[in-house]
Amino acid sequence: MEPQFLNAISSTTVCNFFYTFSIVYAIIFVGAVIGLLGVFSTGGMMKTITGRTLSVQLVLTALIGGINMLFMYIVCDRALLTKSAGKEGFFGRRN
């Protein structure tokens, strides 16, 4: 199903690509959570429309970052290891 020229790319390379992006999304997630805690810690900020808007934006950023972080990791951990029978890429624990 994939083109022939893509067969030269190993599953390890693809796993490392998705794992790198899962780390980037983890950093975005942590930054959004820290920002949200900062907005909540300043009590006067939540009384303004700017504070409420910023908190909604940070919650959405944290949700998107967290979901993307998990799915980028799962792409490698489940889908790619199943295809290569666990011989390349990250080795996750199977239940």
C-alpha cells in the first residue's frame, strides 16, 4: 500500500520521529498547565474577561497537547511495533 521509495525508511526512524513530537507536545502540555495555574493563582485575573479568556485558551491548549502527546506515542508503541513484530523501534510492555 505504501510507495516503494518509502520502504527504505525503517520503523525505528518513524518511531523516533513520532516520539520526538510526543516530547514536544508534552512540553506544550506542561507549559499550558503551568500557565493555567499561574492564572488561577492570581485571584484578580479571573475576575476580568481577559483572565477568563486566557484560562479557556490554556485549558484547550492543555487538552490538545495532552491528547496529541498520547497519540503520537501510541502510533509508535502499538501500530508500528505490531507491523514489525517488535524487532524495531520502542519496546512497550504488552498486557
